Amino acid sequence: MRILSLSAWAILLIVLLGKQSSAQKPAPPEKPITAEERSAVIDSVLAKLNVMYVFPETAKKMETAVRARAAQKEYDSLENGQEFARKLTADLREESQDKHLSVMFFPQGAREISPENLSEQEKAAQREYLQKINFGFEKGERMQGNVGYLQIDGFVPAGLGSETASAAMSFVANADALIIDLRKNRGGEPEMVAYVLSYLFDEPTHVNDMYHRQGERTQQWWTLSHVPGRRYGGKKPVFVLTSSKTFSGGEEFAYDLKNLKRATIIGEKTKGGAHDSRPVKVSDRFMIELPFARAISPITQTNWEGIGVEPDIAKPADQALDVAYRMAIEKIISTTNNARQKEQLQKMLEASQEKEK
């Protein structure tokens, strides 16, 4: 199971409730949703959005549009919970253009999950799931020419994934150039983004802020002054690969490095989701993945919501790695003082170029 375009807690919710439902043999038949349940879900979703959604004026627009659709009886024929959730999600996104926003249906019952209310059994299930995806670190490699390569498919909570992150970043610390592949990255937690970025800077660096609507507070994210293992450091070249599917936390990672001029972004423009979100219960069987905060770059004073992150070098996603690798070799050649290394890399580069003809 890949990390999806949801918050880490929404994913955990789906995993845990899936385990609970699979443990029931046989599962009770799914009850159709009634007119009363539909109406109650709509009222509750709109109420939560008006209180918590990151842009109050957009929440009002969503309410007006959904109320109008309800008055036109667009939801009246929907008795299947999944179909109703998909329809409501589509209508809310049509007004908000917010790819983090979604309505979720749980036939066996919804439950609001947070780090504070997990049982020991649920914590074990969470760790088991994250272990199976190696805490988002899909692949690590030392490529020919001493180029490091890391494929990161998601940024899980730092409290759970930091050990794996430190091991992965320490593994590439001795590389002369580094490629970080985010082409399949669907997002995750800003704390983990900052944690991994800490290995790419020598000094504490302000990388991102998150503005929370409730309380009107802003949380700053900085790289760490001390990290376990070894840093790659703040001077050697970094190349980040993106695709049109790179989303949320993956986009933040690329956006932060681009604006801080710490990496060259290669690939496709990303998907365009800059909000932090969490699952909120709205009824016995429905929840909403609710965006409650938005990113603010300390450099641009804005974010990538709705527009994505533009690469420095635009290439189809399936060509991005080859381009980055060639650029990495060229960069090492231009900076090394080791004549033998330079000669070997030059021959390797020429052979690669000849092969491409």
C-alpha cells in the first residue's frame, strides 16, 4: 500500500479501521444511507468547514454551493455511502480547488484518531504498516561516479520514521552529488520534511511556516542544529526529481530547496497541494479530511497551492533521473581537484553521451 494523498493520520485511520472490519467475520451488510443521514452529514461537514477550513471565505462558498445542490435534490438518490462521499468530495473541490479536501465513508463506523488516543494495539498496527513501507524510504543507492540516490515516497511522522530517515541520509553522506527522487511522493508530515532537510544544510535554516486558522497562529519549521548520523552537508550538489503526481509534503520538500537555492529541481510541475489537513469525524459513519493550515514560505511569502512547483529543468518524469545523473557527473567533474577521478568521470560521461546518440 502506497502513501496516499492524505495526511498520515487519515492513512492510519483507514489502516486501523480496515483491520477492525476485516477481523469481523463475516462483516455485517452495509446499511444504505437515509435521507436523514445525508442531511446530517451535509450539515456537519459544512459546519466543520466554517469553523476550521483554512480560508473562511472559501468555506462559505462551499456551503452556498452544496446547499444549492441539496435544494435541487442532487443527493437524494444516493443511498450508497461511498458514492455519496465521492459526490460530496467532488462538489466541495469544485468550489475550493483543494486537493487535500475529501469526504470519507466507513461502513463499520468512523472514529477520530489522534496520537493521544491510540491504544497500544493501534500503535503496534501503525508501526507495522509504516515498517512495511520502510517509513517512506523506498530505495537508496550509491550510483557509479559516487552519486547518491534516494527514493522517498512519503514523509511519515518523525517520531516513528526518524531512525530510518537518519540511516538513509547517513548512507548517502559520502556521495559527491545527491539525487532525491520524489516522483512518487504523495506527501506527509512537515516535521519529517524539516527533519530530512536538516541533513542538507550545515546550519539551522528556516524552511517553511504553517499558518493555522484556529487561533490564527503560525508555526515555524527549521532544520535541526544536531542530527543523528552524518550530514550530507550544505555545499555539495543536490538534484530533486518531481512528477505531476508529486504532492503535498513532497512538493514542500522541492519548494523549500528551490527557494533556498539548495537544489536543482528536474522533472514535471507538481500537483499543487500546500495545505496541512487531518481527519475529522462528522457522523457515525463519515469523516472529512479537513485542511486546517496552509504553508507560507519565508522566502516567497506564499506557497504552491493550486499551481504546483515549477521545475528548474522541465523534463518528462521518466527522463528526469537520466538528466539529473548526467548533470551530477558534470558537476563533480567541474569541482573535483582529483585528476584521476576527473579523467574517469569524463570517460564515463562521454560513453554515456555516445550511447544516447
